[in-house]
Amino acid sequence: MQNLNVGLIGGGFMGKAHSLAYAAMPMFFWPAPAMPVRKVIAEATDELAAQAASRFGFEKSTSDWRSIIDDPDIHVVDIATPNHLHAEIAIAAAEAGKHIICEKPLARTGEESKAMYDAVKNTDIVHMVAFNYRRTPAVALAKKYIDEGAIGRVISFRGTYLQDWSADANSPLSWRFQKSIAGSGALGDIGTHVIDMARYLVGEFTSVNSVMSTWIPERPLQSGSADSLGNVSGGEGPRGAVDVDDEVLTMVKFANGAIGSIEATRNAYGRNNFLTFEIHGTEGSIVFNYERRDELQVCFASDPGDRRGFRTVYTGPAHPYGEGLWPIPALGIGYGETKIIEAYDFFKAIAEGGSVSPNFADGYQIALIDDAIIESAESGAWVDVPRIDA
Ligand SMILES: NC(=O)c1ccc[n+]([C@@H]2O[C@H](COP(=O)([O-])OP(=O)(O)OC[C@H]3O[C@@H](n4cnc5c(N)ncnc54)[C@H](O)[C@@H]3O)[C@@H](O)[C@H]2O)c1
């Protein structure tokens, strides 16, 4: 079995999730497609990098991410930094021939995402963008039902991603509220996960009609580079401007004729990780809520009228990725498992010389959808979504 050396850049929330996935992937999926070796981790300072290496089990640490790109022993570059660094790191990694997994959104804009896609598109590099929620077994099961025609032709999709960690106007002005770093707000941060699911389950978008708003226009300045996701109050100190959206709501037309809506906010008190979809087809419906992620609700029109209604399927060994996960349905899938599955599919593609989805082409197409949503919110009109040539 092949060892693949990983250089991970960014040791915050996602650095933790990816490190866990590299350690645990072979424990879940055995034989593993390849063994991830946690070789080197980069952070913003030497001290942060050394701490991250001890905590996340990396052999070495650095405060210079370029040394990872220049290291011939590194096979995989993992980008888990804030969004403004994704393009520069990914393009350098592609030029050095490394396989790349990059956190979502792929970059701040369609233009930056295109440059990243162009850097990998005619190469043998395996590239992936980390929209992990589609790898929740219940979501993969929904895809299976749709592909098998269990709910007939899909006619509508309603998706939400609602959180409340920034609802407090005193939560700090982290990088997630700064356009120069994040690109956009709720749209790029969490709306893109719903867009990824909508493309995965329904298909390509043709046009959007959107509204966006920024409810809290300034927040207390934050020191340090990591985002505390609103858990630490920024207090009463100096404040800075929020120049991204707090909330986005868009209508969608899909290429296959289906219609839909997508809503994302981080200011919805009482909603924590309310990532949901409801899909209606000509022969049934499917409902998913990440806060109850072991469950998929399905309703089939073919059931006798006196029994028709939603039934709950608890995911387990019979379902997608079940062979590697837990031996009893409803034991409990967590966020970590979605990242473990993501690592499994990524390393499998490298080991087999294949490709994986969602990749940089998907990330670029989603960035074009984001750009169209922003344009529509500014103009108030329907905006066509360009399709990339992938
Ligand atoms: N897939 C998901 O569910 C998910 C969830 C959260 C975040 N994300 C994405 O992951 C990425 C990181 O988000 P996060 O929540 O981990 O952020 P974070 O703020 O918790 O961590 C980012 C880390 O990058 C470090 N960093 C900054 N500049 C650096 C540099 N030059 N070199 C090395 N390290 C540097 C920071 O010090 C920080 O520790 C973002 O693109 C975000 O959108 C994805």
C-alpha cells in the first residue's frame, strides 16, 4: 500500500477536521486506498505551526507554506486557509505537480476560480474541492433514489443553510465578514454547500433571481488570524465595516426544467447547522435535515393512499459508504465522518489514477453561480448562469 505525504496549510477549524480524517480514514476504510502520512503543517506563525503539528500529529511544521510546495517529498497539498489564499497556493501546487484538496468555496470569485481550474485541467493532478456535506450517507442515498427514478422526474428543490453564530452584533469581525478575504458572506461560506447539493441532486443551474442583505453593518475588530465563529464576543472595542452579505435568498431555474430556492444566513437565532433540502418529484418526495443527519425521509406516490406519507430511513451498513462506517444503522454519523469519507474518495482517486467529484471544475461552476447571484441581487433581474466548458 502506497504512502502519500500530506502538506496541510492552515491549522484552524478545517485543519482539525482534515487531520482527523487523515488519521481515521484507514481505521474506517480498510484496506485503505493509500496511507495518508501527516508530514508537514503550515500556519501563520512558527509558534502556531509548532502547536498545530503537536496537536494534529504532523512530523514537521512551518510558517512558510511555499516550503511545502517546494518539498519533493510532498504528494498532496491540502488548502485549509481562509479563502483569499486558495488561488495562490493551489496554482503554485499545480505547477509543482502536487495533488490538491482545497476547502470551499474554491476561491473568492469566478475569475480566481477559473485560474485555479486552468492550472489543473490538462494535467494528471487529482483535484478536489471540499464540499463534504454531499458525502453524508443520507445525502448520497437521496442521490441514489433520484438516479434510480424512485421519485420520478425532479420538479422542485428547496434548500436552506441557516446558522446563528453571527446573530450577535458583538460577535467579532473575523475574516468571514471581509470581502477582501472571504469574497462573499453567507453565500460563499454556507450557501455554496446548498448549491453543491442542488447541482449534485438536481443538475445544472441556468438562471437565478436573488436578494441579499447585510443586517449588521459593522462588528468589533478581531485580533489574530483564526475565526472563532462568533463564540468569543468582540466586546465594545473599535468596530470595522462588514462588506459582505449576511443573508441570501435566490430562486433557481435548472437545465432539466426543475425550479427551486436556496436560502442562507448565519443570523438565524435557534438554527445551528440547519442544512436542509426538500425535493419533489413526479413520483415522490425526499427530505433531509443535517441536524438529523442519520435520517432520510421519503414519500412514494406508489404507496396505497391510506398508507402514503413520509417514512424515515436510518442510514447504516446497507447504504452508501456503509461498508466502512458503523455496523448498526443510526449509531450516529458526525461531521468527522463526512471528512473521513471525503479523504477516502480523494486518496482512492489518487491511488487508482482517476478523478473525484466535486473537483475544481465543480468549484469553478459554483463560483460562476455565486457571481450570478450577486449580480442578480444588485440588478433585481434574472441572471443567466454561464456554463463552463469542462
Ligand atoms: N467544508 C466545510 O464544512 C467548511 C467549514 C468551515 C470552513 N471551511 C473552509 O475552510 C477554510 C478555512 O476555514 P476555517 O474555518 O478552518 O478557518 P479558521 O479561521 O478556523 O482557520 C484558518 C487558519 O489558517 C491560518 N492561516 C492564515 N494565514 C495563513 C498562512 N499564510 N499560512 C498558513 N496558515 C495560515 C490561520 O492562522 C488559521 O488557523 C475556508 O476556506 C472555509 O471557507 C469549510
